[in-house]
Amino acid sequence: MDLRLSNSLVDLDIPIFVGQGTEDIMAPPISAKKLQQVFQQAGKTNLYLKEYAGYDHSFTDQEHKNHLVEVCVDAISWILKH
Amino acid sequence: MPLLILCQGSGYDSNTEGFVGVAAKFDEQVAGLMIEKQRVQYSDKGDSLSTIFKENNTLYNRLHDYLRVLQYLKKCSLVEWRSVCFGGSEGGLLAGMLASCYPNVKGLAIICYGGGLKFGEAWPISSGLQKKMEGADSIAVKTGEAAVRDTLDNIRQRAAFLQSFSGDDNTYAW
């Protein structure tokens, strides 16, 4: 509850992918932005934030089409490539 | 072959089938590892909330379950040492914690978690966003956010494994 993940992630040098739906109300997008800021302020370039416009917490778009599998494939492909 | 460690989100459903489907798309490239939450079985749809789940489902228990299995796999030389971690929502937090304490994680992907705010900071915001979506006015939104902050203070003062605070549909225990 009071654990700030960014404090430990910023010490890592491994490639990090962060996928965030812009309409996610369960995990507010501001949290991913703050994580990105922490990395930028520390001069780290190993974090990649990808925002998915119009997607909610389960990566469903505003026309009720779910994209979760695509996002998972996107994320895993990215870490395997880097 | 690297080990792909998958971490599911919160709740007492399994969701493993969905992850297995995703992992199968990479079956030529990785071996997959996913550990169910305690007392949750493969393909569980979250129809029944068990006492064992309520008593044991904490983030640190989940982390230790993963670490115990990774130790066992290493001992048996069943997988290559290099691993990558992937998780969504609460599983994103778990994947990040695992990457932070398990030195052989060489890549991390987090989805729908954020990571910059503490859960205790994100939950009131989330509650406010939900109320706005339901059409609540700004006073009702602020009242709702304050109620969540009160709940969080209550949890901090009386943290206990056996008390749940988030309703029976998505139980958290501290």
C-alpha cells in the first residue's frame, strides 16, 4: 500500500516496458507518467512508456473491443527484443 | 531458452488460461512460468472466495511463492538462468518487485499498473475517476476520495492479515 515501486525500479539497468491505457481508471495514467518522470530525472533511458489511446484497465477501447492479447504480445515482444 | 515469468492481477480468479494463450505465441522463444494465487486453481473463474485465499493472499506471500519456485527450478537446472518478467495490474507491481529482488531478471514489462504512485496514492484517485464516470458531481467525488483515504488510514492503523477492505469481489488483505 505504501510501497513506491519507482524507488526500486529506477536502480535497475534492465529494459523496462510500461503499457498504459489512457482511459484506465483503476490504475490512473498519471502513475505511469510519474514513473517516466522519475527515470528522466535520474537520466535513465532504459524505460519505455507506451500509451494506448482510448483503452481502459483491461485494454478495451471505447467501441468495447478488447485488445489485451495484442498489448501483452506487444509488451513481451519488446522485452525479448531488448 | 529464457524463462518468461508471468504475474496475474488481483482477484481470486485464475486468468491463467488467458496468459497461457499469450505465452503460447512465444513458445519457440521462451519457457513460461506462472504461479497461481494460494487456493486458486487453474481455470478458476472467481466464483467462490475461500478462507485460505483470504488468509494468504498478500503481495509478499505471492512474491515469496515465486521466489521459492524459482529457487527450486534453479536447483533442478530446469531452466536457463536468464529470465524476463511480465505482469498486469497488481501483477505489474509483483513483476516489478520480483525484478527488483531477483537478479536474473533481464527484462521487465508492466501493463495497467503505472508504477509512479503508491497504491495508497493511486486508490483515492481511481475512486474519484470512477465516481466521475458514474456522473457524480465534484463534491461527491471529493467525498468519495476522502472516504478511501479514511479507509487507507484505518488499514495502516489496524493492519491485519485476516481483515479485508475492498469488498468480496476483489479482496485485499493487509
